[in-house]
Amino acid sequence: MINWMTWRPTVALLVRAGILPTGEREERCLANGCGGHLSEAEALQAADYLETVVAKMQPGERLLSDGSTTSQPKDYTVPISEWDKNEMNNRYSADYKVLKEFAEFCRRSGGFDVL
């Protein structure tokens, strides 16, 4: 399921891949109802790219916001007030299943708006 914690690293991945431009478009995609979108061509590019990313991952792995992957589970014992940069990177992650399903969505979407 795409949610705030999985969406941010997904957007970062699309920006690093050059599919989603940095700046205003990126910022709009990171916020609800602010006009973020992927065109049909961008959604198809995203699907192609995400499929290559998923092909390199194993079920159960997560893509972290810095682009690295891990199979370590999230540590929910650290309170949000104590999160450091490493913990933020660990928490904002998209797992194999989410990325695979999002790639499938992108392929059939015809482009989409971020609501």
C-alpha cells in the first residue's frame, strides 16, 4: 500500500532516475492535493524503471529513502522524537511488494494525479 512512509522514497527514486523533475514538480508530488502528477509517458517510464529495481530486490527487502536496500525489519521501539538521519532513512522505505504493485499501477494508469 502506498502511504506517506512509502511514497517519499518512491518519489526520491523517480527523481534520481530522472523520471520526475526536481524542484516544484517533485515538491508537488510529495504533498497531497497540490497538483502533483505523472504524465502517461512518465508513468510508463516509472513502470519500466521500477520493474528493473524490483528485479534486483528479493521479496521482503525494502528500498530506503537513500536508494539502498535492506532486509532488516523496522525498529518500532525508537520514539519519533529520537529519530536521527539514519532512523529517518530506515523508516521512510518502500518494500518489494509496494514497489511491484506501484509499477503495475503505473503501467496501466495512463498517468495520474497525486491526491
